[in-house]
Amino acid sequence: MAIRHGRSRAVGVSPEILAAGLSLADLGLYVKLDQLRDVLEGDVTVDDVVQELVDGGTGTIPGSTAEDLRAGVERLIRRELYTL
């Protein structure tokens, strides 16, 4: 895995994602995960994603612990809204 730090970009959220009934927290996490696609390269694991979120590579996520972020990432993966 490699990490490239660059500028954040705007993220478009498809109607399918909006219709998925995500909580606001999970919708915000989805946006952060989409931004991470520009930052993480290679074989990426859930641990890598959580660590980058904790480190704030795409901005901070106030009030979120690593455990909260891991649970959110895993929820989005289970619902097939995010893939590694």
C-alpha cells in the first residue's frame, strides 16, 4: 500500500447511495472513503483505511474513534456500497 497526499476533491453522491437509507454519519464516511480512493494505492485493507481516516488524510472526523470508523467501513462493505 502507498499513500499519496494531495488536495481533496469534490465527491458526487449517486442517487443509489442517497436512496440506501444511510445515517448521516455513514453518508459522511462514504464521502471520506471516496476521497481516499485518490490517496490509497495497491492492496488496501480495512486496517489501512481506518488508519488513514484516523490520521486525517482527508480531514478530521470529529468524535469518531478507530473502532467507530472500522464499524462504519465494515457496514458500508457489507451493504456493498464500498469495496477495497
